[in-house]
Amino acid sequence: MSLRSNVLDLRKRRKEVQMGGGEKAMEKQAKMGKLNARERILALLDKNSFHEYDLFVEHSAKDFGMESKVLHGDGVIIGTGTIDGKPICIFAQDFTVEGGSLGLAHARKITKIMDHALKMRVPLIGINDSGGARIQEGVNSLAGYGEIFFRNTLASGVIPQISVILGPCAGGAVYSPALTDFVFVVENISKMFITGPSVIKSVLGEEISMEELGGARVHAEITGNAHFYATTEQECFEQIKTLISYIPRSNSKKAMPYPIKAPLKGKKIEEIVPVDPRIPYDMRDVIKTLTDSSEFFEVMEHFAPNIIIGFGRLDGETTGFVANQPMVLAGVLDCDSSDKAARFIRYCDAFNIPIVTLEDLPGYLPGVDQEHAGVIRHGAKILYAYSEATVPKVTVILRKAYGGGYIAMNSRHLRADFVFAWPTAEIAVMGPEGAANIIFRKEIAEAENPEEMRQQKIKEYKEKFANPYVAASQGYIDEVIEPKETRSRILHAMKVSENKSVYLPSKKHGIPPF
Amino acid sequence: MFEKKELRELVIQGGVYMTQYSRKFEERVSWEAPDENKLYSFIPGTIIDIFVKPKQKVKEGETLLLLEAMKMQNQVRMPFDGEIVQIHVKKNEVIPNRFLMIEIKPKK
């Protein structure tokens, strides 16, 4: 045989395997409105940057007729490539091959690329589209999942891990995405659940569709399992590219700085926020007056919308934003919003991303459902996350900072590096209405006109305590600033915090309330 | 997709705030004090058998009905000495969780 015939043979072999589950299966995949695994990788990565490995891996299962089955690539594609020139490791399950089911060889390919990602300190992207465990391979299939989960955990906080759910991801398989940093879902395509609709119906008599049980919207809005929601796969890939632009490739690096750009000229910050603390506004508009080019990449937009988390740039540097959203539930903290913010704070801290906290909240959400859902332990997560974070932390109090909410939102007491307050800030143990009702209960009850007395006492309390100057007199806030100074103050604070160095007591690990 | 919501009032510690409600907040189940005279299902399942009739006097611990769920036959027992007031389920009926099965009242 000549070299040429050898090469031709290689090409033929490659082509055959690259056909995945064959033409019919590919057509079926397309009919479901889904790209196939290879198309997805190529759509996500820089042109001509994808390099595949383990193309010729085959399974060695012998039972239940598996010995005669040829499964191309064993139902998963692995490789390396670049996104905007930044290196990444990637795997994509191929639903056209035996439903993307996970057998031993399939899992070994995934763990191989995971090991590479961790060793090379580059982000890992996993595209999930699989019917689940390959039943014919029995416990080997379970072992495969376990090896993946273990590596997800080892890599957590070392390299960014991104999961993209582009098909079913059910049963134990869902725990790999759940262990990763960011989960992307697409409308009508993503399905995630532990127990499917048919089992739920047969055991419990509850009837529900797959979409209502574990569709993209459910995970984006109700469960909080998903961080990004898109209506098409292409939109999803754009979101992933944007995320990659904001984050560093590993925990030993800083995110790549971008050229410095001023915010766009639009509504002024002081025009966005009403002076009356009971009137809402969209906190996103405030964030956009602060960030370079007024760009803000929101994370978990639809889940617990009473708090906003996401990335923006300040003088070209990636910054994490955590902000109360007065537009939804008055911006209160509750179980979900605490959980959402706490995990984001820990993400930023793990990956050297400084945090800006914008505060305007009336406290915690009252309700039996909240108390019984564990608002104590969930609320504690946010205290833990802020206290533990050693990245630069800057807080701006815009209006309300009452009670436990004041402490939780990166206060001086949790070691904020800089705390600024607007002159409209009300830093107090509780809102004027509640405080007046308690402190002046007797006077109000005994007054000739109780309502008049109540209003008078509320006014008195407001003037005396519902302002930033009591906290400023104690040094709990560093400076009362004009709203229009906000960006320049934050920029300076971040500039002088660049070399921040803090050491926590040495320990194996803490025990956060999760 | 995700629709825009109207502003509504939310009271936090006496302060009245104008704000949108989130979907989860709107769908929250309001809490009710448990009524010991109402026996609800604690799991979805099938009523296999009913051993009592309305107005029947029943002693504490007596089995009132069998609720089969997750392949287990659960005996629903009388929590105190008393009387059956009303039975809301039939034999072989499939019922959801938190379904009112029997109303009872204590002995005078």
C-alpha cells in the first residue's frame, strides 16, 4: 500500500464515523429542530479551530446484542478549539448515535477531555443531548456518570465549566450540569428532570407534559437550574461566546481586559432613581449608566428577578454586579434571591472578578411559605458568600438599606472594601413606618388622632434616622456621594483595590449553609 | 416568552411599595392552620378499602381506610375517639396528594 492509499483509507474511515448515526438519524434530528453534535461544535467555535480526538473509540460491551452494534464515536464527540481565540475543551453528545446514550467508552471520552481541561487550565464546555444511561451496559454506565460528576467537582472553582442542554438530559445525567458553573437552555429543545412524566403519572397519578415538567422556561424561571435562556440554538451559542468574553480561563488568571469605553449617553443616573423609596425603577438602567459601553450581561434573568446578577466592564475590567431590583417584589431578599446571589458571589470570588453591589431593599420577604422554605438557611448563604469573598468589594447604597438586608448586602461589617451611599440612602434598623409603629406605639395609641400622630412620628423618625449620616458618623459607610459621581467613585475604588491581599484563616474548607 | 407584569402593592414592615410580583410569588400556596377534624391524603394513591360509615363511632387507632401508594398499603387511622362526619372518597378511587378523604369529630 502506498502512503496515498493509506491516507485515502483514513479519510474514508473518518468520513464514515463523522456520519454519526447515519443519514436517517441525522434527518430525524433536524426534523426536531435540532442541529447535530458536529454542527453545534462548529457553530460555537472559531472557524477551523476544532480539533477532534478519540474519533475511532469503540465500545466493548458484549451483552444484549451490543457485541454486533457499531456505534460511531460511541455517541459523543470530544475535542479542543478556540472561541474568540481563547482555548477551550469541548464535548458534545450525539443523539443520532443510540440516542446519545452514555456507555463506558462514551464516558471515558468525556472524562478524557475533562482531564485535559483541568490539566491545561482551560474552560470546559459540555453539550448535553442524551437519552440517559445505556441500559445494556449496566453498572458500567453508572460508573461513567460517577466519574464525570467527580471531575466536575474537582474542576469546580479551578476552570470555568459550562453546560449546554440541547436535548433531553434526564435522570442521573442532570447532575453533571448541576455541578457546573453555568447552564444554558433553549426553548422547546432542552428537557431536564430526574423522573420523567410517564413515571410520575404511573406512580403518583400526576399528569404533566415534558415541557411543563422540565422545559427550558421551567428551569430558567422556576427551579433556577438554568442560567441562560435562549429561543434558538444560535442565540444560545452567541450567549456562550459573550460569557467566555467576560470570564478568565482559570482561577489563576484574571479575565482579559477590553479597551476602555465610556457608558453611552442616555438617561442620567439621578433621573432613573425616584427619591420616594416606595416608587420602583429598573435597576438594570442604573447598572447600564455605570458599565463600559452601557453593556450588561445578565445571569439568571428570569429566576428570582428581585435580585439582579451579571457581568459588566469597568474601565475594561470584568466586574460582577449584584443589585436589588425594586421593580420586582420591591427588591426583597428571599430564599431564591439569596441562593442566586450567593452562588454568583462565590463564582466571582473563585475567578478573581471584583464585585459591585448596588443596594436598595426594604428587607426580607415576609410569609409562612418563606419561613417554611428555609429563608434562614438560604438567607445565610449570602452572608457567607460576601464574608468569605476576598476579591475587591464595593457597595453603593442608593435608597433603602434596612435591617438584616443592610447587613447582608455587602456591608462594611462583612468586609466591604468601600461603601458609598447616596444622600437619598436610608440606612436604618427598619423602615420609618415599621419603626414608628414600634417605638411610638404608646404615643400613637393614646393620641387623640392616632393616624395623625403616626404620620408625625414616621416623619420624625425619617428625619432623624432614615438617612446616610448616622451610618456615616460611625464610619460604616466611607462617603456620602452625589449620584452622578457613582461611576467615577467605583472606578477609583477598583483601581486602588487592584493589589488587594487578604488572608482568611487556613482551613480545609468552610461549611457554607447549603 | 416572558410577559411584562403590572405594578402592584407589596407591604414590607408597614412600608407600602409599588412593584411587580414574580411568578413564583403569585403561585405560592397560602398557609392554612391544620384542622384536626379533616383527614387529607399525604401522598397520591388509590383507596383500596373503606371500613367506616358516616355517623359511626370510632375509637382512637382504628383503621378508617386503606390508601395504596408507591406499592404500599397505608392504613389511615382515627387520631382520637370520635365519630365519622362525612366520607369524601369511594373505593378504588384514585386521589391526588392533599385530598380531603374523611371528616371526623371528637367524642363529646
